[in-house]
Amino acid sequence: MMGFFIAIISGVLMSIQGIFNTKVTKTAGMWVSNGWVQLTAFLVCIAAWFMTGRQPLSQLVRVQPKYMLLGGVIGAGITWTVIKSVGTLGPAKAVMLIVVAQLITSYLIEVIGIFGVEKTPFCWRKAIGLFVALLGVVLFQWE
């Protein structure tokens, strides 16, 4: 149940962040805004690290496979794409498309079993659910 609430909070925060970042970009520019987002996130992480258990930074060398360390690089790409899509489509349309793209990608990752994720069998019911979500995006866009 806790995971459910955390996921809801994540969705709320991502929507608000997309709007904030888009507004900052209009004044400061894309890469200044993106850099600010990453820098402030880094500072919050450092503060949280000091206030909690403080795992040694040297543990990063143990991460396998090494490409798993690219999360921050992907994060910069996520920030850029969210800013661009919210600025172009508006918050609701952008977030809807982002969420449906996340769902489809995540399901494919599970079905294929890549990136160390346990492979799950394909399920038509889930595929139909994804199709319905995609149909919802189409209906939402329709004016």
C-alpha cells in the first residue's frame, strides 16, 4: 500500500516539476534551467545523504553493469523532454503522453526481460489495457 501512495506522490511531483521547469526555461533558457534542476537535485541528495545512513561513495564502483550509472544522464534528457513537451502541448497533454509512453516502455522491458528485470510472459489483458490508455490519450487530444 505504501508503494501505491509513493507512486501517486511521484506523479503529482513530476507534473508540478514539469510546469516549474518550463516556466524557468522561458526566463533562463533550456540548459541553464536543466542545469539548475540537476544541481538542486544533487544538493538535496547530498543533504539527505548527510542526514541518513551515508553509504560510502566508493560503492558506485561496484555497480554492474556499468551502464546502470547513466541514470543522471538520462535524467538530464528527461528534464529536457518534459520541458519541451509541457511548453509545446501544455501540462495535461504532455503528462498523459509521457505516462502512456512510460507504461508501454515498462511493459516491453518486462516482457523482453532486459536491464536485469525479470522476464514476464506477455498478457493480452495488459496489452489491451495499454491500448485503452493510448485511446484515452487520443480522446483527450480530440477537441
